[in-house]
Amino acid sequence: MNKYNFRSLIIFFLANSIIFSFSWKVFAEEEKTNVYQQLNMFGEVYERVRREYVEEVSDKELIEAAIEGMLQSLDPHSSFMNEDTFKDMQVQTKGEFGGLGIEVSMEDGFVKVVSPIDDTPAFEAGVEAGDFIIEIDGESVYGMSLGDAVDKMRGKINTEITIKISRGELEPFDIVIVRDKIKVQSVRARREGNAAYLRITSFNEKTESGLIKNMDKLVEEIGKDITGVILDLRNNPGGLLNQAIAVSDAFLERGEIVSTRGRKKRGQQKFNATKGDISGGLPVIVLINGGSASASEIVAGALQDHKRAIIMGTTSFGKGSVQTIIPVQRDSAMRLTTAKYYTPSGNSIQATGISPDIIVKQAKIEELEPFSNRKESDLRGHLENPEEGNKTLDEIKEKQDTLNTDNNKKKIDYQLNRALDLLEGIALYNNKDV
């Protein structure tokens, strides 16, 4: 290459760099100008509303409504929290708050029930996951923001509220609920046969400690006959991410639990399990349904991907996004979606949910009358069973009736009953006494 060509090439690159730099500067200036134009438009609308709206509205109300509208336009979970709602959120994560006892979201202009919380007024009144609240005290919900609808459902303890529910193909119907102070017992536990049954209703600050405490208690109570663990996450709307990680870690010895990915570096994180399994390696069955959301799905996804648990029930809610609480000024905050979370296998469950390993829909069990109640023992001259000793026929029938009664009690919750059957089957396969 001669000197002339080399100089020409340099001049070409310099010229292009200058043009690119100039173009980028022009583009940046145009973007800046567009932002200013949009802000000027907002200012103009704001002043018009403030001066000319039919009723006087305070500056605070207008600005907070504008912020709320901006955040709600992003996704159903981003929102603005004024002083009152921010305080309520802080109290709620501690496991005690006032209200009806339901986790809600906004869908198609109506309030959708993600999940009722166990033993709360809404739960006792028959509100179900997937219900749509279309009216509150006779006022249509359509057109309300989620914050406005929640505010209307709040109120003094022992006051009544009437909500109109749309459920599937049923005609809309009213439910009257008496407001109460909601105390959430995050973890509940009991012995089911030889299985340890642990129900987590939400993930708050007390979940990890409650799980460990109750698991230790059940292991001691059942002893060596324990067949496994049933972790019930049905109708659990989620909660704190760190508690979901802690619950997953409680049953895992190693490996990734969940990862988060967002635009900012701080939104890109991986959380790994630490050594130690509170169950000592016992079989684990996790129950989920359409009301299992967010943190519940993190736990189910982690245990499923690591093949640490069998997931049973129906497909979960499908909330795979992470919300960050960002304080604004002194008393307010915004809940902003900052990342999506992924299961250890790299799958996002956003809008798809966790698919159970074994699909079991909730069902009502009715015992069919046998064709005949006659048994061998009713036949004249039947051979005696020496193992029955001196027991009379009435005593034997009484024992059978007792067993049948116990079985019927267990069959009230069909999904739980199937989980218990599976644990017993695993125990039998492993040559354990059940």
C-alpha cells in the first residue's frame, strides 16, 4: 500500500468517526428533546386537570395517581405505595396485618384472587383461588386501580363488606365477609399417619424458623416409622424471596436453588444450597395448585429440578418475576419489577407455571354402597380363624367400621390423600413398615 492510499484510508476512517460522533450527538439531543416534549405535555395536562376538573383535587393526589398509573402500565405487579400502603406492606411481611385475608392481582380490569389465606375471613367465607372480584359493596371494580380496590376492601375490624364473585361458568354471586385482623401462621404441621405434613401458607420472616421447628418436632414424635414429608404449598401466594431460598435449602444438600436476571447487574444473582437436609433424606412430596405463586414456585421448581421431591397437584400460578421495594422520599415506596427468576435448569415459569410430575385434581370422594354386605363370616358353618381368638362377630365389625371412618376422614382432602398413598407406596417399595 503506497503512502497516498494509506493517507486516504486514515482520512476515510477519521471522517466516518466524525460523522458517527456527530450523528450520535444529534440522536442523543433528539432523544433529550423528545423527553422534554413529553414532560411538557404531562405538565400541561396536569395544570389543566388541576385548574379545570369539575371537583378540586389536591396536588398530592394527582401526582400519586400519575405515578401509580405509570407503574401499573408496566405489569400487574409494579405499583406505587403511599404512606399507608407502605406501612401495611411492612407489617404484612412480619406476619400480621388487617384485612380480609386474600392475595390479589389485577387481570382484565378486575381483581383476581391469587389465593385466600388459611383461616382468614375470606377463606372461611368460601373465597377461592382464581375467583374474580367484580364488585365491592355494590360498586363495579372495572376501571379501578388495584390500589383503589384494595383500599376499598380494607376497613375497621368487625365491619362487613360484600363482594361479588365471578367463578367459572357460575352466575356471579355475593359473599358477605366480616373484616378482621389477620394473623398469618406461616407454617402449620401435623402427623398424617407416619408422614410429616408441613403446610406453608405464605413466606414471611417467620417461615424458615417455623419450618425447622415443626420438622424437628414431627421427626421426634413419629420416630423411626416416619415414611416421608408432605410439603403443602397449595394456595400459597408467595412472599419473601430469601425465605423461599431458605425453605428450598432446608431439603437440598447442594446445587443451585434459583437465579434472577434483570437489566441491572444487581438483578443478576444465583443462590445455591448449603449442606444439610432437615429431613435426613426422607422422600418429599410437594403439593401445588393454581393458587401457588411466586416464592412457592421457586421452592417447587428447585426441588423438582434437583429430583429431590415429587411435585403433585395442578399447574401453579406462573408468577416468575421479582419485585424490588424502592423507597421514595421518606414515607412512600414503589414496588418495581426488576428481574425474572429461573429454576436451576434455566427455565422461566413466567406465565407458564410449574407443571406437576403427577397431575391430581381436587375431587370429592363418595363411598359407593357395596353390592352386598354379606361376608364369609356371615355364612352358617364358616371356618373359624384362630388368629381372631375369642372375638365375636360384632367386635370384628366394630373394628372394621372404625377403620372405615378413619379412612373417610383422610379422604376429605383428595390431593393430600393421594400424596399419603404415594408415600406409603414408596415405603413399601423400600421394604419399610407402614
